[in-house]
Amino acid sequence: MKSITAFVALLSFILLSSPVAFTQDLIIQGGWLVQVEEGTAIENPGITIVAGKIHEIGNPSREDFPILRLEDQDYILPGLIDLHSHYHVRYNGVTKTDTVVTPKLFLANGVTTTFTAGDPNPELTLEFKHKVNRGGAIGPRILNSGPYFGSANSEWNRDFTKEDIYSIVDEWAEKGTNGFKAKGISYNQLKYLIERAHNYGLTVTAHLGSGAYGGVSSADAIELGIDRVEHFLGGEMLPGESGAYDEIANLNTQSEGVEDAMQDFIDHGVAFNATIGTYGGWSRSNDGAFDYWVDEYKYLTPFTAEFIKATDNEPQDIQPTIASVYAKKKILLKRYHEMGGRVTLGTDRPFYLDLNLGNYMNGFFIHREMDIMANAGISNADVLKIATINGAEAIGWGDRIGTIEVSKLADLMVIKGNPLNDIRNTRSVHTVIKGGVIFDSDEILKKAEGKLGPVSETEW
């Protein structure tokens, strides 16, 4: 066997300089292997990667593969899975999909798979997904959701019929979309969406309200067979008389309906994508999870960096409500998890210059989300499950990603320090392998500096 000095940096340089990335047959030796299913870490017995998949775990049988030798303080985990990712930037009412910086920030931080949870520019996202899959661009594996189903889509028609909904689902299923997201949808339209999506074996998630004003509640969606719900558990815990933010902010978390609503999720196998951190960022929480460990502003254009620094302290009328929502969400998440509810991880960080949600970049934010979950009272071992295998299973990819097992895709991240002891150790990711392609995190990040956002008031 051949040992390779500075193998990761060399190969990453080649990949980042080349228009096409190729998988690398490889043996990983040394360090520790985190078994997320068991919540344990063992000495790495050796991982052999062939043609983008994990071929062997244990003493390698191949003698001719290059070796990536890890140090004793290195820990290998499955790649992280973000089921509520956003790639778009908005300024002065114009929304654009970022294919230059955001994908690199995700991948460099160990996020090997993202579900886009609603695409403002679905055709562009689909095109970029294919480009990444071909190896023509650097980024995580993109599981796209196609257009929003509901009023979040500017082209949505509230009078869409069953046939209309079926037609849209058919079109996007044929294009290879990986699931669907509803937001601002009627009861019947959601029913038709779920029916048709399930016909293709695709999952449906939704951003739902309290059920007020004729809207769809989570209890309604569960009855219809939805697969996941974003942001709020809702259902019987909310009276359904006003907006979801106000009702959650004023919720008595010990009221009778809380556990009834949670049990409804559990009984029907519906996953809850918590997206907790984005509410902390929006409300400018002082939680330690929102401290910076790197200079995230350096990935912005100078104009964008100065713009969001200037608006960061501008008060928003809704922020006190959002702060209360954030506090209640932490309490509810811990309780739901303790009851046995299935939780998945989503960051929900669209980059809005004209609605400052907190100056925190995609990619880095997934580590904040995990930190917040741990501080809410979920064990580090369970947080790692939430960030990996739970997401894989919820999106229907549990047989392909989410754990380090023979025959699964070789999606791995290498960090310094045991995350079972300190979840913040995930922030130290330095090497990422996606489908057998190996990347140096620092090299990816260098390519992303100074490029996110508009360059002036009139130019992108």
C-alpha cells in the first residue's frame, strides 16, 4: 500500500482547479469512527472506498489503494444532512439562487446532502443539481423540491384543481425532483399533492400555520398522510384563532393539547424538522451557539457585508414574538424528543438583505443548530442521529446515506475531537468526502471568499 503525504490538500487542489471531479478509490486508516446508530466511537478499523461507495470496513483486502492516514484526534462521521436548506439571496425584492458560495459553505462544513425545501428558481436549482452530480461544480448532493406548492409560489393559483396539482407533480417527478414542499396551500390542494407525490414514492413536507383563517394545521396534514412538518408541531396545542407565531409565543407548554399534538406525529410516523436556530438568529439570541468561531463576513462581497452589518441592530417589531417562539421551540423540541418523536435537522437560512435574520452564513449554521439542540437537553449522540440517519430516513434515502456502512455512498466528514463529548467539535471539520470525492474544507472556503451577495446597490 502507498501512503500519501498531504493527500487531501493535493487532491482538493486538483478538484477545485478542474471542471470535473472524479471519485477516488481510497483507504482511510487511523483516527476514530463514530457509529451514530449506537452513539459510540471506536478506533477506526479501516474504511475502503470503491467507486464512490463504502466497500469494506475492517482490515482492507486491497494492496494498491492510496491511504488517507488520520491522526489520533480525528473522528470520522457520516456527512451531515440538511433537510431545510436554501440557496437564495434576496435584495431590493429581487431573489437569486446562489450557485457560487452557498454550495461551498455547505460542503466545507460537512453537509454532504441538502433538501432545498422550496425553490424560488426551481429550474436553475435543477440545472445546478445536475451540474454538481456531473462533477462540474463543487457542492453538496442537492435533493431538490421543485416549485413551492402554495402561495409562497408567485405563480400559484388558489383555484388549481386536482388535475392541475397532479400535472405539476407529474412534470417535476419526471424531471427528477426528490420531494415536494408546500407553503400557503389549501386543504384539498395538499391532499392532491400528497396523493400524487406518494404515487412516485416521493415525500412531502410543509410549512403550516395554526389552522386559523381557513389555513391547514399540522393535524389536518397528518390526517392527509404528510411525511414531514417544518418549524412548528402545532395541531391540538394551538387554538387556531390567530397566526402561528403569536399562538406559539403565548403557548402554555404544559397545556393538555401539547402532548396530544406530539402523540399525533408519533402515531403516524411524521417527522418534525425543527429549524430552531433560525428563530434564535432572527431574534438576536445571546445563546452561545450564536458566537462566531470564524469570520463569516469574509464570504460576502464588501457591499453586502457592510449592508448587513448596518442593518443588524435595526429593531424589527416582530422580534420579541420571535424570541418567545425560539424559547418555546426549545422546550417543545426536548419534550417531543423524549416522547420518542422523530426529529430531523434543517437550517432554513435564506439570505435576505432586506429582512435581516441574523448575520450567520449557511453551512456554519448547521453546527449552531446542533449546538442548540444539545443545549435544549438532547444528548450529543442523539443530536448526531438527528443530523444524519434521521434525515436520510425521512427523505427516503436511508438505504444510501446517513450512516457509515458497506454499500452506502461514501459521504463522510472528519473533525478534530470527539463530538459525543462536545457537540461543538463538529465545527472543526477539515476533510469532507462526498460520494467518494475528497475535499479539503479550507481549500473550498478559500474559493468562496468575497463573492456572496450584490456588489453594489444596482449590480449583482
